[in-house]
Amino acid sequence: MKVSFPHMGNAYIPLSSLLSNLGAEVIVPPRPTRKTIDMGALHAPEFVCLPFKVNLGDNLRALQMGSDTLAMVSGMWACRFGYYGRVQHQILRDVGFEFDSILLGREGLGTVYNKFRDTVEGSLLRGWAHAVRSFKHKAEAMDALEMAARKVRPFERERGSASSVLADGLAGVHQAQTIKATDAALREALGVMDSIETEPPAREPLDIAVVGEIYAVLEPALNFDIERKLGEMGIIVHPVMSVYKWLFRPLKIDPSILVDERLARRIAKPYIAYVLGGEEHQTITGTIRAARHGYDGVIHLYPFTCMPENICRTILPRVESEFDIPVLNLCLDEHASPAGMATRLEAFVDLLRERRRR
Amino acid sequence: MGTEVVLSSPTGDSLLENGVRHCVDDICVPVKLFYGHVLDLAERCDVLFVSRLVSVEKAEVATYTCPKLIGLPDMVKSSIEGIPRMVEFVVDLQEHSIRSSAKRLATALGVPQPRVRSSLAEAELVQAAYDEKLLAGVEPEEAMRQVLGNGNGTGNGGKDSSARKPGAGRARKPDIKIALVGHEYLIHDHYISHNLPAKLKRFGADVTYMTQVPIEVIESELARYPGISWSYEKELLGAASHFLGRSDIDGVIIVMGFACGPDSIISEIITREVVTEASPPLTTLVLDEHTGEAGVDTRVEAFVDLIRRSRNRS
Ligand code: SF4
Ligand code: SF4
């Protein structure tokens, strides 16, 4: 089985580990680029949201690289994401590719569990248990590294050092074959990260929260690596979501994530009273919390025509004025340009600096 | 319940412009229209009635409407200034009955509870009569006029506006039959659809609506396409599947609003999972506030020609 799945930030690291421990050969397509998006957009329905097109592009590349199985989460959700896998896989078959689908959520857990009966050596149950354990380990390592880089970036003496240590560290974690090797790779990378030369900032750094549609927030290919860009402008970035939370939230095993979700819904309730099926609660609550923590501003990222975030975008001006916190709405589509984005970011940052001086 | 009902005016230039001005650019055109209708009413009523449609059936596996319909009252409340007090009518059949929604509505309106039972009973009768009209092929506006008298008895809802309707004109004798699939608030908003039904008739087509497909038929079609949790899109899918399998239908048009999330997915599912070699021609018509009448004319004429040509060939 040569299995592949669409990218979502660094999620490929734990996901590859899960699948290879189940005995599958994992094909990781190159990180998405504008070319990936163009490839996806060519075959995708014109009016579908951007993440669909990127995912489809990832899948196309994986199939060209020889994948014979595509995996995707799927299911009956209020938003479009639940139908991505079903429609994408049909499009790819109509294009002429032949492959096997793993649609987690649409097919029962049992079906997915048994898919690996032939690839796992020995007991299937033990194979799964081990695979899940290494998945969790890799996810934690990835999260720890991302957080460490986020902390150092605004203060590094040489621009780009944190990001390059992060890239090396992630590569080390990705290559590690065992849990022990994963731990060693993590420890080493954290050590290097610690030794990055920093300098005290010339001025108090700004704090900016990043909220919005999950894929727009977490996938650098979509948001032009906004986290790195802001960090290297000397800004402390607080994303409301992380790839780790995205992976573990649906599994409902991490109590801190569950508590946070419930709390976020409660805080957002006066503004959005019902579940809309996206990140609406985290967007609204993230903005309110940013104000309460005394951050300087909020960046709201969402794909063009994104339903839950369109609703948030409609409501955010009210939150903005009630809590007196500036919000920059950035709508992303396949025509968005890095230059346009950079200009808007710089203007926003200037505004926040001006505000702080007063 | 004893309140006087004021309805918004039919969609027109300034109503749409107002709606667009108060909305996020990339939101679907029906939400922009809704905003326009809210603003149209703002100065003419004391209380604004807004429905929140969350789930419209009680099913084993829960289904939902669209995120924007669920969040509509939230958007209106937070983004339009100077509107009258808003009361919400929540339809969430998965969680509670329509009666309890009606009770809450009565409380919000200051209507004595004993009135709820009789007014609800009457509303259900009216709804049943209306549904029957739709099933018989009557357009919603006309069905409402027939069932409620003059719109709602207050004299402004059912104004005969046919003279101003775009696309009106003498129909020719129909020689083909076209089915329309799409949200009623698009197809039957004569302004935004440029009166598509009348236009089709003028081009010599007999028009049939998805509201004419009985619910049992839709349900049985859906058995072949499980796994959709959007209630209205399920109806679209079931109706499309029904029409695409009928030999007396010469063509099917899916009418969708620009930036409609659920339709972008369901139209793809229809074209890829439902259409077969034997299906009549299918086309998609995307409408937004910039769609001009000429554009719709061209699309419709081309589709009608295509049908006639393919029929002459066979
Ligand atoms: S949340 Fe937005 S981007 Fe994600 S599936 Fe829904 S509409 Fe698309
Ligand atoms: S179903 Fe489509 S057109 Fe209707 S409110 Fe939702 S997104 Fe808009």
C-alpha cells in the first residue's frame, strides 16, 4: 500500500509515522506551492473554498508520485470540509486515476482499522497501539519545536536562525524511526534552538493573535507563512490553533483541548449562539481573549467565501469596538499575492505601533 | 397571534444595493438580499421577525441547514445599526418541537400563551395548503396570495407586480420541458433570477420546479446518495436525481448563488455521481448581484437551442 494524504502544516510528520508503523509505504507530496494550488484549481469546482483546491493539488501530486491509496478525514459536517474527500476522490477518478480511498469518518472506524490487516506484521491490535503511540510522540515533538521557534524568532540576532533550526529539527523528528530516536532528535533540536543568539528588542515587541479558518491559519502555503513573517518583524505571534490541537481535537482524548473548546463556545455565545461547523467560536473568543490579555491586535485569516468565517467577519467589527482591539481581516484566494499581503501586514503593524505610542 | 404583519417589498434596485452595502463582499447573494429586505422593513415595523433555521427535520442522523442560515440572526443583530427590536423564531426540530419555539416567540412578543395552540394549528393548516399549491406547480408568491388572500391581509405583501417583472412577455407554445433545481429564494426572486421561469416559458419551454416533486420521491432517490447532512441540499440532490432519470424531462438547470457553500459541493456531487449517459442535458446557472439580464438570456437561449438540436438529431 502506497498511501498519501493532503498537507496541513507539519501534520505530515505524525501522520507519516502513524501510517508507516501500520506497514504502509507513505508518499509525502512536496509542500504545497502556488503550482499545487493551480493544479488543484484546474480540476476543482470553481466556487469551492480554497483549502479544497490545495488538497486536491496535493492529491494530484501524490498520485503522480505513485500513490495507490489516498486517505482523508470525511463525514457529515455542517461545513464543506466534511465532503472534501468524497468529492475530491471522485474528481480524481474522473480524471482517470485509479486508487483506493480511506475516508476516515465516512467509513466506520472498523473499516479503517481492518484496512491494515495485510500490512501490519503480527497482531493488528498491537500494530495499531504502537502506531498511535508513535503518532502521539511525533505530534508532541512537532508542537514543542513549533512553540520553541515561535518564542525565539522575534528576538534572534540573525534573521531566520530560528526558522532554519526549526526546519532541521522537524526533519530530524520526521526521520526518526523509533520513539527513542524521536525524543533524541527533539532534545537535540531544542538544545540548538536554546543556543540561538538573541538580543533585547529595540522597542517593546507587539503581541498579535492570529485567528480564523483552521487551514488558513495553519498552512503556510495559504497564508504566505504569516507566522514566520510576523515573528521576523519582531512581533510575538499567538495563533489560537495549532496543528497539534487540530489533530487531537477530534480524538477527544486530551481534556485540556476539550475544556478549551467548551469555554470558547461559551464566551462566543452572545455573538454566535449556535454551532456553525467551523472555527467560529475560536475566532470570536480568540479576539475577545486577545483584548483581555492586552495584545495589540488580531489578524483574521480566511479563505474567500468561507462560510463560518464570513459570518465571523460580519460580527467581528462589533467585537472590535466593544473590546477596543484592532482586527485585520485577510481574505485568501488563489489570486492573493505575497506582495499585497505584505503591504497590508506592514500597514497594520504601523497602525498598532502608533496606537501603542499613544 | 394577533400582531399586525408587515412584509418587505419585492426585491428591487435600491433594496439590493442597500443589502450589498451592508454585507461582506464574498458572502452569498441570498444573504445580501436578506439584508436588503431587513433594511427595507427597518423603518416600517416595531419588531423584526427573523427565523433561525437550524435543523428542519428530526432524523436519526442529525441534519442541518447552512451555516449562514443558522447564523443569520447573529449577523443581523451584530452588523446593522438602528433596526427595531428583533425576535428570533428558532426552528431546531432535532432539539425541540415547533410548539416550544412558538411558545418562546409568544413570550417574546408578549402574546398570552393560550393563544399559541390555536395560532399554531391555523399556521399548520395554512402551511399544508401552501405546500399543496407548490406541489401543483404554483409559484411561491402566487401560492401565498391564494392561500393567505392578499399576502397576509395587510395589503402590502401580495401586490401584483407582474407588470414590473423582468422577463415578462408572451410565452410561446411549449415544445420542451425543463426542470429547475435550486433554492426557492433564488429561482423565485424575480429580480435576482431575472424572472427565469417566465424567460424559459418565453423560449418555448414548459417549466417544472423541484417543489413539485413529492417528498417521498425525494427520499427514495436519496437512498442512492447517502451521507449528506445539509437538509436543503438533500432536497436538491434528490430532486435532481429524480429529474435526471425522467424521460419526459428535456433538460435540467441547477440555479445557484455565487459564493453558496453547500451548492458548490452539491452541484459537483450531482454532475459526478448522478448524471449518466442517459440523463437529459444539465447546466448550472450561477447568479449574483452583477449578473445582467442579457447574460441570463444568452445562457438560457443557448441551453434551449442545445436541447432542440440534440432532439432533432435523435
Ligand atoms: S470552514 Fe471555510 S474553508 Fe473550511 S470547509 Fe468550511 S467554508 Fe470551506
Ligand atoms: S445555502 Fe447557499 S445561498 Fe443559502 S444561505 Fe447558505 S450559502 Fe447562502
